[in-house]
Amino acid sequence: MEASELIEIIARDEDSKHQFKGNITNETVAAQEMIAFSNTLGGQLIIGAENDGTISGLTRKDMGRLNKLISNAASQQVRPLINPITENIALDGGLVIVVTVPKGISKPYMDKNGVIWVKSGADKRKATSREEIQRMYQDANLIHGDEIPVESMPITEIDEALFTEFYTKQYGESLEKQELGLKQLLENLNLSKSNVLNIAAALLFVKNPHYKLPAFIVKCVAYPGNDIDVDAYNDSQDINGCLRIVFDETLSFIIRNLKRIQAGNDINSLGSLEIPKIVLEELLSNALIHRDYFVSAAIRIFIFNDRVEIISPGHLPNNLTIENIKNGNSNIRNPILASFATRILPYRGLGSGIRRALKEYPNIQFEDDQEANFFKVIIARTGGGCPIPFEAKHM
């Protein structure tokens, strides 16, 4: 890092990725700061700069002591271990050490007492909520949202007609001819444990899972203009039921609120849907299968005059980026749902959906909001008065 760059960072004050300390004499303090960065987005601990932006003026002797302190803290006070990078930089007011901590790939990181620290704005705090800690285990692929048991949902709530239909299609034999009982079958298929269904089973094979999982529904609203209107809407629907029903009814809601375009067809023809149906199928399937089921929130569908928005709880997992997913990269956030989806939904496999949608209809934008913890797909409507300017408007 150049001295001029460091001066600019200090002048901008602290934020979620930059923490200032005049000096540090305690390994525990250093460990807590590094843990918070590792569990969040990564960042830089700047030692030798005060909160008001003044330079403390560390000495050469301080630099040797601090480098050793940082090394000891990272190896002895943090679990699992982290590997920070230190830089000694000379400014007019004295020496400053910059400790760069990468975003962790083995979350959650904790101190020697088992406390998990995360960033909260420019400060740090203890992670205490179950959902927040579960998401960290999810980022490390140690646990998946769809395998969480629904304690209030025993296997007797399985709709046997739904499950039998699936089983017959998948395995080519009736459920009655299967020697194993329903309990053993569900466990073998990773749908239950100890007579309790998990989230995947509830969503796939229970008729009304929203009674026990009220957050996992789809909320749809069609607005008369290009913005959310709290006083007026053209159409709205809360959609619940098993996954296939939710998919079908959500797709129907979107289609009935889109226009059809003649595009050279005979005047008596039905016309072509302004957004190809296959695009809606791919993006909706992805939203239902790959959303974060640790987040107790609904998928939201907003239809405006110029666009359709599909907003899924949870940002992109691990190190995935928007460019990654455009190129077909994927991460299995919900492996049980993904394994069943190809047999229940028009879902064609990991990594192919986004690419296929973009090939059919390029005017799609994506927004990955890490802070607000959602992923948004924005699809331009060719029949909504928003052709070329869409991309610039919504970037």
C-alpha cells in the first residue's frame, strides 16, 4: 500500500472494512478485530492512527513488537487459524502498521473462549442469533438450510399422494412394492431424521408447509407504474403450498401480468410473451431452489411497467460473484432441494439456468446486496416502454 492511499483511507474515517487503533498492547484485542473482519467481508486494521485521524507516531521498536503480537494473536487466539498480512508504512506523523485480514473461507471464526465476532458498521459485536451463526456454518459448507429439521413436523405430515407420484416417476415402481417402510425411505432420501421432516421434505411433499414455515412463501405484487406504490396496485397474491404449486402459481401470476406482442404474427394469433416463458421458468426455479432458507423471509416478485423483479432472501454464497454465475459457476446452497428439483420443476441443473436465461433474453440485470442480504434479478419488459435505457437506469 502506498502512503498516499493510506492517508486517503484515514481521512475517510472508519467503516466496515477499516478499523483504526492508536496502539495495541493486548493480543485479545487484536484477535477480536481480526475475527470480526474474517467473519464478515475482510478488512484492514490500521495501527498507529487514532479515531480522529491523527497519527500516533509508532517507533521502529513498536513495529517489531506489534508484528509479533499480530502473529501470536492470529495463531493462538483465533480458531480456526487466520493468516493476516502486515505492512509497515512511514507517514509524516510516524510509522503505521496495516494489518490486512481476508474474508474467511472457514467461518465461523471465534476467539479462544468460543465467542464469534462480526462487524457491525465500523464497530464489532458478538454474533448471538441462531440464524446468523447458522449462515456462517452454511458459508463453510458445514450445514445446509434445507436439511434443518422442522421440529413441529413429524413424518406423518407427508402427503403420501405427492410422495407416491414422485417415487413412481423417479424409480419406476409403486411405493406399495417397496419393502422399506415410509420412515426408512424418507431417511434414505435425506428427507427426515428421527421421524422429523426437514425443510426440504416440508417444501417438496407437504401440501401446506406454510402453516409451520410461514416465511417460506412467495409474495407477488403488480404495480401500475415504475415504482412501489403503497396506495395502489394492479394485482397481488401471497402464494403458498408445496414447491411445485408455488412454482406454478407464481409463474401464472407473472404471465398474467405481462403483455403479449404480435411481432409480425397474424392479428388473430395469441402473440408472443414479452419475456420468454423459459426465462421466467429458469429464474423462478433458481430463486426457489437457491434462496437462503436460514433467512426467515419470503421471496418477493414485483412487476412494474418497465421491469420484473425477483428478490430472493440471502446474498450469493461464499466467493460467488455476479460474473461467476453469468459464466455458469454455482454453489450448492441447498443440495437436497437441488437433487430433487430436476424431477419436480423445470430445473435443468446447477450452473446452467442463468446462462440459458441470458442467452434467451440478454436484458437481465443482477444485484447482490451483501449488507441487506438479498439477491435481486431485474428483467426488462420489452412491452413496458423500457427498451435500451434499462441497463443504464438499473446498474
